[in-house]
Amino acid sequence: MTGKPNVKSFFDPRTFSIQYVVSCPRTRRCAIIDPVLDFDEKSGATKTESADTLLDYVRAESLSVEWILDTHPHADHLSAARYLRDATGAPTAIGEKVVEVQRLWKDIYNWPDFPADGSQWNRLFAEGDTFRVGDIAARILFSPGHTLASITYVIGDAAFVHDTLFMPDGGTARADFPGGSASRLWRSIQEIVTLPPETRVFTGHDYQPGGRRPKWESTVAEQLAANIHLVRTGNEAAFIELREARDRTLPMPKLILHALQVNVNGGRLPEPEANGRRYLKFPLDALDGAAWS
């Protein structure tokens, strides 16, 4: 790891998501990670307030956006990647295994003509790929388990793990989405925790256990010492048993069927129909076995 980026965090209380602007102190170049497009499922309204807050910060800090990055196709919020690409001209990127997620959801949504080839992004990252944010070296860890396509961005001394690890008192991500795997999640976590102990770990959600204030930054050392799912298990078999038992009790995220049709398309909303309105397509009985809330 070389370099210590500045990390600015933006917590979205509607989805419990954290968005990041990660910048190089010398060059003032930055990457935006996991931006949120505001969506109200009750009214069907969309807004860009969260993404515009990121742009306001970029302008206030005289930053230049070099990358717009998603860690995976999100199931609990809509991605603002396409909106920010149009606003900044910066390239979008995601992990190359997104094509497997696209193929899976293409079938669920019955989209025979949908291009499940990753062409909706400017770059698809593979395991071990490298890039830069200004002067700061960055690389990709393939981190499946929560989804087929989840990746970790290691930018200097900071690792952006999104749903793979939560804060230590929150444990780890669920692994019961289509294509998820508790076993693969365990192996992904083991790779992350082999990073240097002082590595800063930034998660993508915080559900505020016990009602505490939102938190999103820890270290590898803190995760190893205190993460409730790692400390309680200690080996793959025990972790799988704990994770799968927990997942059987969890209802699906309320936006999963709304969000995936946008997010597997690079954050593009559906094209307007003849009357000028956009419509989301909502499959019924597509996620068998999900717990009811």
C-alpha cells in the first residue's frame, strides 16, 4: 500500500448507505464510491440530492473526479453512477463478474434483449487489476459472497469493502441473495483481513446496532479483534452455520426488485415510454423462500 487518501463520507439515513469521495491530497483528483440516487418507493419519485451533495463537496474542495466506482450491483438503493458520469465526464467502473449478475437478473426480469456484457460501464475490473487515484496506487480484490460480483477497492491504506464487512458490532453481510454464498463470503473476508492491521476499513452500510450513531470506519486489526461474526465463529464451517441461520430470518431489502433493474444497467433508469413516463418492471414470486417481515 502506498499513500494515504483523504476520505470524505456521506451517510444516507434513508438506505443506511455510506457514499465516499476518496481524494489524493497532492493532485486533488478523486474517486466517488457507491453513490446513491434518491428514490421513494411509495411515490415512485426520484431525486439527485445525495449525488448533488457529492458534487457540491467536489467543487468546494476543488477536486477533479477521476473515477465513479461501484463495489457491486446494490440491492437496497439505486446507483447514481450514470447521473454522475453525465455530470462529470468521469468513467464508471465495477467488477467484471457483474456480467454474471446481469445474466441472472436478465432471466428474472425476462429481458431477452438486455445486453448482459458489462458494456454499461467504462471499465470492468478483474481480480488484481490496478489503477490510480491521483498519485495513490489502488488495486482490486475480488470479494464475492454477498453477491457474485462484489469487489473491494484498496486505495492506498484504505479498503472499501461495502457489504462484505460491517462495523465490528454489526458483523458481516447477508449471503442469501441470488448468487450469494456464505462460504465464498468467508473466503473473501479472510483475504481482506490479511491486509496490514492498520489498513482503514470503510463499510458501505451501517444499521446502527442498539440505536448508536452511524459509524463506518474501522481497521483490519479492529475487525479481527471484535467483529461479532468472526469472533463467535473462528472457522469456515461455524461461520457458514451462523450466517445461513441469520439469513433465514431476514426479509428481502424493500428495494431489491426496484434497484437491481437499474443497477445491473449501470445506474440507468428505464427509457421513457410513448407517454414520456418511465416504468419499473416488478416480477412477482421471483425470490422464493424469502422471510416475510
